[in-house]
Amino acid sequence: WYAGAYTVQTNTVALNTGREVPFAPRGSWANNATLGIAGPIIVDGAKRDRAVWPGDMGIAVPTQFVSTNDLLPTRNALSTMFAAINPITGALPESGPPLNQMGSDTYHMWTLIGTYNYFLFSGDTPWLESVWANYTKAVAFLENKVNTTTGLIDITGLRDWARLGGGGYNAEGNAIYYKVLTTATSLATSLATSLSHPNLSLATHWSTAAQTLKTAFNAEFYLPSRGMYRDNTSTTLCPQDANSFAVLFNLTTSEEMAGRVSEGLEGNWGEVGPVAPELPGTVSPFISGFELQAHFESGNDARALELLRRTWGYMLYTNLSVQSTLLEGYTANGSLSYRSTDGYNHDPAYTSHSHGWSSGPTSALTFYVLGL
């Protein structure tokens, strides 16, 4: 619990302390870039990338809430993302300045989910009203990618958390989109001040779309023979992310189904944590944080605690790391060669040792074990 809280504290930084782009030469640092519209601000890692990444906030913000309840850095990060919206298309960036990367439908969606999380934890109605026009424009951007027959979204912005095989009508992207629709429904309802308020019509529209998507999601992706969801309609690979999201976001249709998915996820476990089928040879504490919550949600508390001890116990006791903050990721055999062949150029030194997206147990222990 404390390691996650401390990790996120190290990821909460002053506005003008971002990692410069282009990056400083190897062996040196230049952390004086501007990170957004206001500070303090929450970033992905203490050393790398030191930028706002909305997907990471899906884990880091609940940690921040239950540990320090300092949500100003979250508000500043979300305001930064909305300030950079494409005014014509409604597309949101994948990351904040100075990276300013684009082209990720899933991280676009995480900004919208983060909006709900911030409002849930803070009750900050004036802020929500101030971003509402951009929020609805960003939801409409996603709706334009939806197949009007099936209700499934076609993921065309392919950048993501590092997984392979995304894009198209894939289960992970559609699970996240379902969460967008259900949380958008809740936000629209909260902002409706009367029975004739236009936000109620939006809430009804998004709620109906969510139900259509849930039906299509189960029809297209669930494999009864495996008791799990496949990655897309042309594979039998059952990814860690989509299956964790399916349980956590209530896409499963019964307690029995959720239990089968939970059991299936355990089949990916190695000695030091779950090996993600969608990123072979890799343990992702980010996605494992969602899996942890999925086991709790499905009523499999003992399985959840075993996952916690196996994965986060390894990170906290291995002499390869600092034993106080949490690794960005590692390999199935416990080495630091995370994403060695998938973006990190065979450089274990590039792996972050203080990444907020790995702090899932902090909020999970508070919400599910303590019961707050």
C-alpha cells in the first residue's frame, strides 16, 4: 500500500520539471520542460517519461485519492489534455507536453474515464461544467468510429499501453469504450438540473449505446469453450487486459461468467506474476492492477491476494530494484529487460523504477479489503 502511495507521490511534480524533448544525451538529464497548463501535475514516472499519460492515471489517480486525497495534480493533468483537443475532430492527445503524442483511441478514452474518476472523488461540478463541451466533443469523436449495426467501435488510433495486436474491432478497445459510455451516462445525469435538461437526453443516448455494445461484445468476443474473451474476431488469443476489463467494467453477464474469466486469468500466472498473452514474455503491473481488481470484483479474494503477493511482492523484494517504489514492468523471468524488443531498444536501464501505473494494490486494498 505504502509503496504505491510513495510511487505516486514521486510522480506528482512541479509544472516546469518535465523531461525535455528532444531528450538529453545518454547519461544526462534535462528536466525543465513545461508539462501542462498548471501545476502541480501528475505524470507517469519520477524519471521517465515525466509527462501526463491518461491511461496510467486509470491506476494512479485512485491511488492518489486513497493515499493523500490531493486531487489538484489530477485536475491539472486532465485540464491539460482537454486544452489540447482538436477543435474540429474532437481527438484528444495520447500524452501531454512536451511529448504531445497523438493517435491513441484508448488513451483518448482514458482521459474521459479519468474525468469521471476525478468527479467521483472530488465532486468538482464547476470544473466538470468547464470542460463539458470538450468532453462531449471527445465522446462524439469515438461515436463516429462505431459500427452502427453492431455497436462495436473500430479502433483506428493504434497507440496503446504497449500491447501487441490492437486495432480494429478488438476486445480491449471495446471494453474501454463501454466504460466511457457508462461513466458518460453517469456524468450527464449528474449535470442535468431538471427533467427537461438536454444532458438527460445525452444520458439516455449513451446508456442505450452501452447496452447495445455489451450485447455485441459478448456475442463477438466471448469463447464459451475457454470461459474467456478473445482479442478480436479472428483469433483465439485471450488477452489479460480485455478479460480484466470485462469483469471490472461489468461486461460479463453473470457471476458464473465473471468467475470463469477470473479462473482463466490465473492460467497466465508465472512465478513472478501474470504473463500477458498480448505482450509475450512480459509482466505488466499496469494491467495486473486491473486484473487484481477483477478478481476482487468476481468474489475471488484469495486469488486476488495471491496475485498481489506474487507480483508486487516480487517488485518490493527483488534486489534488482529499489524496494520502495514500483517498477514499470519486467520480464516473465523477473529481469528488467521490459519491452526490450518492443520499443526499449534492449536497454534495461530505460525501465522506470517509480511508475504510478503499477500502484494498483493501494486503491484495491482500500476499496476491497478495508471496504471503504
